[in-house]
Amino acid sequence: MVVKEPNRSNQIVVVQKAPPAPKVVKVKRCGPKKVWIKGHWKWNGRKYVWKNGHCDRKRKGKSWASGHWNKTSNGYKWNSGHWR
């Protein structure tokens, strides 16, 4: 189930089936002005697909909070990664 939040561009994704365990991957070395954003399982509406990690430009005074799946009473809910 995918629900769009009112007044936001983000979607709330809740899936009845648990996501697979994260893949074990070799982390790419990023330059000094970049940070590694780890890969994760994404729901495409029918099944989970792996989204590869990547390097992203660091944001001054910010740190990256990785996205993750949470088990809820309605299923598994995706919480998007974000800068904080």
C-alpha cells in the first residue's frame, strides 16, 4: 500500500511482507567532501528491489540519517533517509 501524505511530496509506503535482510556490499570510498549513503530495499508496488548505495555531497553542519523499515501494526513502513 502506498499513501501520499497531504501537502507533502513524500509517500508513505506500508508493505505487508517483511523486507529481505540488507545486502552485504563493499562500501565505496567517497572523497573527503562526500558521504556514503547505503543501499536499501525499495518496494516497487509488487516486490522489493535493491537500490544501490552511492556517494553524496556532504552538507555543512548536517549528518545523514539512513532510511529504514519499521514493523508496525499495519505492516512494514518505510522511513526515508534524510539530512538532519
